[in-house]
Amino acid sequence: METSRRRLEGRVISNKMDKTVVVVVERLYRHAMYKKVIKATKKYKAHDENNQCQEGDLVRIVESRPLSRTKRWVVEAILERAG
């Protein structure tokens, strides 16, 4: 049975840690009062078991149980390689 875990797509900006990557996710939203479209970014630490991700890769991350103090996401798939 497929669980309803959250999935996000973002770009890898750091892979300097062992089995961990930092993924930046951008989202667009409209300001409630001024109606201007604003681009917001957020960084997530994600588990990369085989150290396959490189900086610049487009990846899909999926929510998981806490793996460390700051790591709650796992890299599900590499959608596009950098370069």
C-alpha cells in the first residue's frame, strides 16, 4: 500500500557530508495583501545512502522517520544529472 508521504523536488547544493546531501527547494506563492508572486527557498538535509548525488543534480526527496537531529528526508530518485 502506497503511503502518503510528502515528496519534494529540488537541486543539490552540497554533498560534502557522508551519506547526506543538502537540497534547496523553491516554491512560488502569492502575497496575501499585495498579490505579488514571491519565490521562497528552503534547505533540507536528505539521506543519500550510496553517495550518488553530485552538486547541481535535480532530485526527488521523500519524507521519512528522523535519521539524525536534522535529517528527516531520503533521496528517492535523481531526476536530472548536473552538467
